[in-house]
Amino acid sequence: MQKISEIEELIKLISKLPGLGPRSAKRIVLKMINNREELIRPMAKNLAEVYKNISRCKTCGSLKSNIIGCNNCENMKQKYSKICVVENIADQWSIETSSVYQGYFHILGGTISSNNMNKDELLINALVERVKNENIEEVILATSATIEGQTTAFYIQDSLKDTKVKISKLAQGLPVGGEIENLDDGTLIYAFKNRNSF
């Protein structure tokens, strides 16, 4: 392959995206180069606009437009009494798509000890302020079942202890359609400990 520094750098950057490695990145870059007018020009313009106009909301952690504000915070006109705390925006989008939850969201942006994130970057203090100021009755912790996710959930629970808000955690255990032989020990233990009457 011909060594062109701009292409090499683009391949490196694209291969950092989730689910993509160097081979996939090379295919993407070649597709883009072969379709410069349809892909590269509009993508470069759009990326510049996103870089300039989109940032993270300091109140709820969602992405917001610097021009029109935060849609997630605008949703506060609905007067919900609960906040679902998630690690990232992809988690929020998954929950919204399922239509299983109606309420506010608070996006942490990671977990304690993930990518050297400190507690201030996770907007936990902002969550405590929201609970105090918005008449929140329940905080639903929807963090992952990883050690980092559980550590973060316990830290949030401790941070909210003076607010008297109800704190709940998403149930975990056997997935719908899952086969017992394919489950790890931790999932089986949790499923047995938290079993329901039938």
C-alpha cells in the first residue's frame, strides 16, 4: 500500500471508533476517497458543525446544541418525578427506543475509574442538585453490571443518602431468550438470589 500520511492518519483515527479495527478503517477510508463529493465534503462540513455547535450539558450530561439548548433539560416541562441515571448517551437512546420508561435522564458520561474519569466529570453533584431542586421522588440506577458500574451506583447511592429520595436499581439476571448453559456464574448467582415467586 502506498504510504500517504493524510490517509494513514485518517485510518488511525477511524480505527479508534468502536467496533472498527485497522482493516475496517482502511475500507471506510477507501470508500470515502472514491466518493469524495458525496461523502468527504459533506462529512467534513458536518463534523466541523458538530465540533463547533454540540457540547455536553453540565446539568444532565446529555448532548446539547449550543444554539438552541438541551432537549433533555427542555423535557423538564413534563414534570416527571423520577430520574434514570445511565452511563452514556447510547444507554439513554436504548431505553428511550424501548418506550419502557417515561421520565428524566441523567447521563454520567462514564463510570468511576473508567478512562481515569474523576467524580466531578461524572456530574454526580449535578444529579444531587437536580434531586433536591426538581421534586424527584425516585432515582433509578441503570448502570452496567461491571465492577465500575456497580462502584458508581454505590457511590451515587451514598451521595444521595441525605436527600431521602427512593433509589432503585434495574433488575439483572436471566436475559429473555437466554439459555442457562450460556450464562456466567455472576449472572446465575444474581438470578438465584433475586428470584421472584411464580
